[in-house]
Amino acid sequence: MVTKEQIENTVMEILEIYPKLKEVIDNDFPWKIMKTDSAIMVEGTDKYLPGWNCFITSVNETLNFKRGFISFSFDEEGTPKEISVYDMGRPWSYKLSRDSNGNIVALD
């Protein structure tokens, strides 16, 4: 069974892969990690799959410290599936998975 701590550790691992995201985290706000029935949207449908979400508040210094957030989606087994950045000036989303060696890899 996957725990919040495992999700948090995986998010930390992802942040090492994407250091620019780590730079914009606003540490004045706590991370929100939750298990949900609608963690992952099934492309081309209005359906969702269960799993985990982690929301982290971000700040964009170039836009007068405008706040945004970074969303991390995981399947029920804790495999990372997507990073979404809701903040002006950054790519919107990255699809993720784990390779055969267990490393986190970008799919796009």
C-alpha cells in the first residue's frame, strides 16, 4: 500500500530531475498530498482514474511574485504520471513514467 511519505519522496525525486521547478516552490505553504478517485484524466474522455495528487504552491518572481501551483499525479501504485504547472511562462504539463530500471522518465 502506498503512503503519503512515499508520494512525498517521489515528488522530491522528481524535483531533482526538474530543478527549475524546485526553484519556484513557495515554502511558506504546506504541500497537499491526497489519495483521490480522480487523480488522472483519461485522455480523450471525461473519465478519471484513481490515484494520488500532490499540490505545491509556486511563485513566479518575474510576474510580481504571482502565485501558482504545481500538480503531481500518480497512479494507485505510486507511479508518477504527470506534472502540471499552473503558472504563466512555463510549459503546461509533462507526462511521466518509470523505466524498466525504476527511474523516472519523461514521456514527451
